[in-house]
Amino acid sequence: MSNEFLVFDHVTKRFGALTAVNDVSFSVNKGEFFSLLGPSGCGKTTLLRMLGGFEKPDSGRIFLEGKDITGLAPNERRVHTVFQNYALFPTMTIWDNIAFSLRLAKLPKKEIEEKVDAILEMIQMSEHAWKYPNQLSGGQKQRVAIARALVDRPKVLLLDEPLAALDLKLRQHMLLELDTIHDQVGITFMYVTHDQGEAMSLSDRIAVINRGTIEQLDGPAKIYEAPASRFVASFIGDTNFFSGEIVATEGDYCTIRPEGFPDIRAYNDKQLKVGQKVDLSVRPEKIRVTLAPPPPEKGASINVYPSTVQDIVYQGVYTKYWIKSSDFRIAALKPHSRFLLDQEPITWNDKVFVWWHPDDGYMVEAKQ
Amino acid sequence: MNSPLRTRRAEWLVTAPSFLWLALFFAVPAVIVLAFTFHGHDISGGVGEWSLSTWRELVDPDYPTIIWNTIRISVEVTIWSIVLAVPCAYAIARMNKRWRAIVAGSIMLPFWTSFVVRVFAWKTMLHPDGWLQACYNFLSISGEHSTILDSETAVVLVSVYSFLPFAIMPIYTAAEKFDFSLLEAARDLGAKNFYAFRKIFLPGIRQGLVSAVLMVFIPAIGSYVIPQMLGGTNCVLIGNKIFMRAIQNRNIPHASALATVMAVSVLIPIGLSMWWKKRQDMRDRQRLEAQTARLFTAGEGAAK
């Protein structure tokens, strides 16, 4: 375990009766963009604060480059944080803010100047060097906070919901910028967020956290397509859930019988047995909605359900349909890859077919 | 929208009462005091004819020492008050709301008792046969048992006691607004606790510190009850001399002259330091401008 870059080893943290982090173990690779994703209060910030040295775990250890850093104070570990509110020093200029850690390290004056000037250039803030934090916009403060934490090249950069305080447009811009900065500096980033979009677009790997434990740790695509639990499936993106029992298996496939819905065929990658209770997640974009039944060449094994359109939300890029099928209200996305006005549109109360291939649903075992 | 003229008039209306107050209770009395110094005095305690006699008589060889002692003791009292007030204010600001109210309330509590009564209580506590003196004797390393009462120590001690709340309150008000996550950020970037406290917290509550210094130093300079009751003959301050001249000798012009000398001796160093600060700020700005220019030339160099 000691040859891995950053390791959380059975870490637990309690606040009174609340267990914020419950026996969590994982490791992060050098240079990785690693995200801790979860709803507020799930323990992700506590994990970050323990790595920063602001909280001490009740049990378990944290290793950085093989060295036990669990008991070290924040100033004794080469780990810097970009705080959610930026925490720029209001009595110092931007230049002095960024030079703070270098001056503490007692670097020669010339070297400090070079490093600060270089990073100011990287974040394109050279002309604002002598301003004070309250003279900057939110996005500029954000960039300065990142530069301040990166300038002495820490081993890990911790980012605590760094984009939460920015408006949507700026957030999207900063997302790209963060990605570029990460590529440029090659430092390990540990990113805490409750926004699955941010985590998906930036991360090499994501740890999805719920109630103080890791529900799943995987790459973004794996987490989206093959969620490890019902929680992960519902937290990352939209999905349709069908809960039921496996009533038949047939090779790699099985038949699920949900309550209030006809039988569904699904790919049985886990080789679950008959009688197992499962949650089947089918993402809206995997579900097709057509006025005509699906073409016969799709095969006899696909799931087809005659249904009625209830709601339509046109989004330009795609249309979202809410479709009444048996007792269920199914969400489906239809992307528009052809010129829409030439097509015969689906409207409210149309009788339609919803269908999807058994391979396109993903099954997780239901918690008993 | 409002015309500039109307805004100007509105500004006048809003500030006029405070101007009036300042003029009536500060400027006018100050001018009267200054005017008195250019008068003689008569036996009955009144103010005499225009004359420079008061200034000529102001030659008591004790005065320079007394003025120096007054300034020195006031500075000491101010330093002690600030040194004690900063950790107090820091601690209160970090408490939860309930405890803050309780502690801040208890700091203000002594004000419900008369100031003179409190100073008198100290006189009792510092009595040569009292327990404080006993503790002092016990702890005295030199073995010399000097009495606290009727000494400079007593004056400084009780002055700090009296003025401490005036130091704590403005610092606490500033500390309460201080964003303590900044200290975390400083620690995160490698600063030790004390460094973060010195470089981030103290500059962050600068306004509070300045008010606290003024709130303690000004009353300390004019202090007269405390040295009168606790300083005995060993610690006579300018306040006592002014009192003596005005009430016992019934020489109002002389007392006015002393007050003027005192005010000038305080204002000169303050004026000098302000001038120095201004010069320093200007140099800083020039340095910053030069550095910005350097940055830009560096940027252009990189662009080529």
C-alpha cells in the first residue's frame, strides 16, 4: 500500500453522534484529477479537511507518498486548499497573496518574483497584480485562489466546491480553465463537489460518497453507465427505475417482473439467480419513443411497450418526453440529429411505442 | 435624479448637527482654554487681563518630568491594555453566540458601578496589609518588599483595569467581522499559528486596534482620579497638576497653559508619525508602480 501516492486507510471521523466518514479506504494516483462527489452532508468535505489537516480522523491513517501524514498540522503537509469562499487575504495585494507560501518557505527574493510573475501570467492576471481582492470579480478571485495554492507546487491541490459561488456561464468557463491548469501543472487534484456535471467533465476517477461511505469509485463513464447501487444511479444523471424480482434466466439475459409494469428483459451480467430482487436502471436517452412499432430487424428480444405521451419538454438539442406506460411514468430523451420541422412531431396524448434493447438497462441488486 | 447641488445641500443638512456639536463642545472650549493662557490671574480665582505672565511663570522644573512620566505611563497602559485585549477579543469572537453575549456582558458589568468607587476598592485591595501585597511579597524575587500602593505600579495596574474594556470592545467588534477561515487558509499555505495571527489576523482587525489605542491612550493622558487616589506622592501626573492649579491654587490660566502644553506634546509625535506614514505610503505606491511596470516589460519580453 505504501508505494501508492495518496492513501486513505480505514479512515473514520465522528462529530458527536454523527459518523461523517465511516471506515473509508481508497487511493489516488499521482497526477490524477480525483473527485469526491456526493450530496451535501455526505462526508466529502470532511474527507478533504482531514487531508488538509484541519480535522483529525478518529481512527485510520492517511499516507502521502508512503509517509503517514495523519497527525501532521496543516502547515506541515505539502497539500494546499482552494477554499469555497476563496479566503484571499483582504489586506494583501494579489501579488502578495500569491507570494505568501513562497515567503514562508524563505525563498530568495528573485526566485519568488519569478514564480509569482510566471503564475500570474498563466492565469492571465498580470495586470491585476497590485489590486486588492475586493477589487476583483468572482472569477478573478477564483483564479487567484488557485494560483496561490499552486505556486509552490504542492503534492496535492484540494478544491472544495470551488465553482459553487460562480454563475453558470462563468462556471462553465472556469471548468475548462481548471482542466487546462491541471494539464499544465501535472499536480494531483482532489476535487469536492455535489455537482455531477462538474465531476463527470473534469475527473479521471470519481468517488461517489453517500452517508460517509464510498458507494462507487470508478471512471466517469463507468459510474454513469454501470452504477454500483441504486443511489449512484439516481444521483448521477436521471434514470428510470424498475424494481422487481427475477422470474426467469436464459443465458446472459433474464426477465424481471416489476410491480405495475409488464415483464422486462435485461442483460444479466452479474449472473443473478431467479428470485433475486433487483433495481433496473434505464437512462432516458437509452429509451426510444416512436409512433410506429420498432422495425423487426431489431429482433424479438427487445423491450417494447405501447404507451401514451403525457408531457413534452422541447430543449432544442433534444426533447424530453414523459410517457405513461402501465403504472409507470417513464422519462425518455429524443435527440434531434435531423432537421426537426421536416418530421411528423409526436404530441400530447399520442399513442406511442417506448422500447429499448435489454443490453441498455443496468441492473443492481436491491438492498434487502 | 438628484442634482449635485441638492446632494451637496442634503449632505450639509445631515452633517450639520455633528458639526455643531463638535464646534460647541470641542472647538469653542479649546479656543477658550488657549485664550486663557494669554491672561494673568487674580487672587479671587478669576481670569485677569491679557498678558504673557502665565507663560512666563510656567517654569516649574518638575513639569518636563511630569509630562514625560504622563506620556510614558499612558503608553505603558495602552500597550498593556492592547496586549491583554487582543487575546480576549479573539477568544470572545471565536465563542458561540450565547457565550459571546455572556462574556461581553460581564466585561461591561463593572460600568454599572461608579468609577471612583471601583478605584477606591483597589485602594483597599492594595493595602500594605492586604492579600495582593502579600502575594506580591511572596513572589518578589529580589526579596525587597516595596509597597504597591502609592506607586507607579498601582497607577498602571488600575489604569489597565479601568481602560481594558475600552480596548476590548473595538477590537472585539473588528474581530467579530474577521473571517476566521483566512487563518485556516494561512495555515494551509504553510504558516504557523502565530505567524498567521500576526500576518493575517492583526492586519485584519487594524481598524479596531487603532480605535482601541485611541480609546485607551486619550483617557490615560488626562487621567487624574487614579494617580490621585493610588499614586500618592510617588506618581504625580499632569492631570493632578492641572487639578491642583485650577482648584487649589485657583489659577485657571496656569492650568490652561499646562493643558495646552500637554496637548501639544501629544499632538507633535502623532503629527510626525502621520506624516511619516503618508510618506511611507507614497513610497509604497511608487514601488508598486515600478513593479507593475517590470511585470509588463517581462510580459512583453515573453510575447516576443
